[in-house]
Amino acid sequence: MCRSWSCVFLQMPVMDGYETCKALRDIENQGMPHISIIALTANAMASDEQKCLDAGMDAFLTKPINQEYMVQIILGTVSSGTQSV
């Protein structure tokens, strides 16, 4: 059964975010629609953001979370017609 989600929150006990992103992008290369990926991390350096974007993530949020900004990012991703992870 195939399901469609607007947003999924993951905590990775086995794979890190970069590995998870690669696995999802590999699935897309097999014909699945684009899945938006938003990184949420305590690493707030500009180089961390660039590393996430280079890995294929669509957006980057840092802890502590700015709730208004987080909602903007999530709603922007969901309303773009893609799935969010």
C-alpha cells in the first residue's frame, strides 16, 4: 500500500541525516516524486547548513528552534506540493 504524507518527523537511531537523505534521493532516482527534507540540528555553523544543502536537503533549521520560522519553512515546503520528511 502506498501512502502520501505532508510531513514526517524522523529521529534516526541507525542512519544519520546525511545517509537518510541519500537513501531518499536514491528512491527518487527510481521514479518516486521529490520528497522535501528539512534538517533540524544543533549545529548552527554556516558550513553545517551548506553540508546539509549539498547532501540534498531542501532546508535547514537549528536548535533552539524559532517556532515562527520553523512553521514558515514547514508550511512553505508542504504547500509547494511536495512531501516533507
